[in-house]
Amino acid sequence: MRRVGRPGLIGTAARTAVIAGTAQAVSGNVARRQQQRYAAQQAPPQEAAPPPPAAAPPPAAAAPPPAAAAPAAGGGNDVVATLERLAALHASGALTDAEFAAAKAAALG
């Protein structure tokens, strides 16, 4: 019989992996931004570059993560874990508002 209220060993391990992966992604983004700022401060000023062509189309929107699009049926913990992961990705800037809303709607059914 399944215990109610506490996640099992696999659920706990999965949640820990999601949290660790999100923390690693966020710290990588912070380190990259700091390196870019430092490089911009150290670089000598450049002459004005010609403006980019205005006819370039905007890049296509990225699809939501595949795991978020198809949550496992029946597991309340899976939906919660998926929503937590999506919220972390949205907060880190990996998902736009529209992508987050679409993935959340797909996770909720």
C-alpha cells in the first residue's frame, strides 16, 4: 500500500536532482554574465559598428521541454514536481512567459 503525504525514495531523489540541476543552471548563468561584464570592462572601446540589417526575422519560439508536455498519468507528485521545475526554468529566464503558460497548461491537463 502506498504511503500518503510523503514522497517515496524515487520521488525524493527525482526532486533532489531537479533542484540540483536548476541550481547548477542558475549558477552557470550568473558566472557567464559576470564574465561578460568583466570582459566588457576590460575590452578597449571599439569604433561604432554598422547597425544590423532590419530585415532579419525574429527567431522561432522554442518548444516547451518535452517532459513538461506529457506528465505521467495519475501521480499528483509528478505534476507538482513538473510545475516546480517549470517555475524554476521560468524564473531563471530559460522559458518565456508564453512558453511557461503553455507548458503549465499542458502539465495541468
